[in-house]
Amino acid sequence: MSTKPGKEYVMQLGKRYKKAGKNEKKIILSEFIKTTNYHRKSAIRILSGKYKYTTKTIKRPRKRRYDILDAIVLSKVCELLDWINSKRIQPAIGISIDSLVKAHELVCSDAQREKLIGISPATIDRLLKTHKKRPVGKGRSYTKPGSLLKHQIQIRTFADWNENQVGFTEIDLVGHEGGNASGDFGFTLDFIDVKSSWAEQVAVRNKAQVHVFEGIKRIRFRLPFPLLGIDSDGGSEFINHQLLRYCIEEKITFTRGRSGKKNDQSHIEQKNDSIVRRWVGYGRYDTEEQIAVLNELYEVLRLYLNFFVPVMKLKEKVRIGSKVIKKYDKPKTPYQRILDAEDISDTIKEELRKQYKTLNLVLLKRQIDGILKRLKPTPVR
């Protein structure tokens, strides 16, 4: 049976090994291998002094802090928040658990709640990696250039475009053709406030300027803050005399993006996917009943998204060679961003606080799920 030799014995034997001749070295080495059961090469390194003794810390697996019960609670929270990014979920864990417990849809102790509030986004992903869901599909563009008035719509009208002030918005249309672009089909008019990320949507029968214009006025009426600016693409549904005249009369800054430059409306393009496509999908909606259900959905969805779902805004983008490093701010809901905005009056903020107290996150999610069950796309042949 082999035993590990003492350090002093190995040092003394090593001195003899270094002074010995070739034949004596063979004898010493063979005896050392028989005694210790070391591999021959390892024994040579040890006796010749080339082996370095190191003391390593024994690494034992860290005790798991989160278990399957925590994963079950988190899956309920993620389902309530529609499986958004874990970095956006983390700040909303507390209020989501409280809403689910209040609605008797979840049992969670105070200790477990406090533990989950401190969980990191990376740990959320590890716990729930088998639960991720994301709709897939492709959109298509229906933008037809409205070149007649482009020279009249300047980069500046009544005021400079100011992304650091609440009220300057980007707008766009999202088509619901379901893969068949023939005939009339519905569109969603998508609105996003650049600073606060407050989002609004309205479904319209088609992209005729009369329906789009009515949708813009409807959204303006619903906005909790004054509309100061509109930025659109170059489509004829926006670039027309009716909307231009309306913006001039109402002192609204009206700007447009360049043709083929989607990054000019990067904020709204992102919301086209994360809101409209994520919730409504890629089906065809071309009847009055379907448009009515879409608008019923958007009336509830605006409260759910703007008051309860945190969003992150890009603070900085740095390119190092071929790598782009993006830095985002702390996730906040659009409602919280408006409360933090210095350019919004205390009256508007107080009205929003009162409205927030009347809302129930779980009830809103139930209403949304119920409406989505009634929203049936038209079969496409």
C-alpha cells in the first residue's frame, strides 16, 4: 500500500539523487516509485526539485439559496409580466408578488418575498431557463412615400426637437395582413414618447389618412401629458395636408425621418415588435369586429404596460473594434419616469398617482388574456 512521503524525507532523498551517478539514480528512483506509487515522470520531477508544492483551497459547491419553490413563484411573476427580460422583471418582483397574493393566486411568505426581491437577473434566467417563451415571425413594410409635402415638413417647426422633454413622440403603422397583402386589412397606429417610453396604440380599418388622423387625435386625447412633437416616417398616411395643418394649428412640432433610414425612428420600431407583434402577433385582422376587439385590447394594455411593466433606456453605446458595448439605465415603468420628470406639472403627476391606486395588476392581466382569447385572426388562403 502506497503512502505519501514526508517533505523532509523527499528533500534528503532529492539531495542524494542529484549527487548520484546514472546507475545509482536508477536505483533511488525505482525504490522511490515502489514506496510512493508515483508515476515515473512525476517522481523524476520531485527528486530533481522541479516540482513545486502548492497549497490549494478546497473548493466545495456553494449551498443553493434558491430552490424549486422559488422557481415556481418566479414563473408566476414572469407569466404575469408576459415573460419580459429578466433585467426588467427584477424591479417589479415585489409588486407582482403582492398583487398575486392579494388575488389569492399565489402563496408566498414574507421571508420568501424578501429573498426573491434580492435575486439577480442572471439567477432568474438560470432558475427559469426552461420556461422562456417568445413569439417568432417576420413583419413587412407597407410604407408608401408621400413626397408631395416633404419639402414643407422641416426638421424644426415651432420648437426644436427635444428628446429630453416629455411630449415628443414617434409614430408608425403596423400592418395586420397575415401574409396576404391583398384587399383591405387593419393597422395598428403605434405611439411612443421618447423620454418616458409611454406607449399608446389604436387600431384603424386601413391606412387611409382619414382613419390615421382620427387615430392620432384619439391617442392625443388619452395621453396624460401635452403632445409637443410628432416624428413619423415618410409614408403618405402621415405626410399629408390634413396632419400638417392640424400640427400647425395646434402648435405641435412635426418632423419626418429619411426614406430607408429606419434608425431615424428607432424607438417606435422597437415598440412595433415588443408591444404590437408580441401581443397581437402576425395574423390577419380585416373585419370591423376584429378592429373593435383590437381597440378593446389596447385600452387595457396601455394601463398594464405603462403603469406596471419596467423598461430600460439606452444611455451609452461604445464601439471597440468590431464589438459594441451598450449601457442601459435602471429599469423603470413609464409611469415612474413621468413622476421623475421635472418638466411635468404636479397636477398631472397627482392625477397619475390617483389612477395608479385604482389599478390592479392581476385583474388587468386577466382582462388582457380574456380579450386575446376572443381575438381570432382571419384564415389566410
